[in-house]
Amino acid sequence: MSSNVSQSYPAGSEPEHRRAAAVAAALAANEGLAATLAEMALPLPEPVPADHGAPPAWWIWVCPNPKDEARGRLHVAGYARERHALVTVCDTCGRTYLR
């Protein structure tokens, strides 16, 4: 079993408006991040409520970057173009990860 197995499990969830705000803030704070995301990710579709009427929600994860002392959170930023995965962006260090 790998030593970072806990990174595979989400740390929680967030509503669509918080996810969008966190990604927008990360894009504004990190030069070149928008170009990186455009290259590696397809945009997310417009959110729709679940069958039971609950608002859309997305998983969040703890950033695995050892230099990120604040232990930022990874927010979903799109779908990976080349793999079957979500592209996430850290709200503190600006790194991207596949989940």
C-alpha cells in the first residue's frame, strides 16, 4: 500500500459557488495557471441540481505538496483531456493535480 493512500480520499465537499470562487482566486493569484488549465483540462459543464433537488457539490482534497505549509485544498477545475480524471488546482500553491 502506498504511503500517500490518504490523499486518495476527499477531505470534504463544497458547493458549486465556493468551488468556482476558489478556482477563480487561484487563477488570479498564479500567473500562467489559466494557460496550463486550458491546455490540460476540458471545462466543466453547467451545474444542475441533483435528482433530489440538492445543489451541485464537488469533492475537495488536501494538497499533497510538501512545500505547501498552509496545506491548501484542491478544487476541481475541469476534466483531464488525456486521462479519465478530474483536474484540480490548489488554492494556496497553485499546482495542478489529477484526481
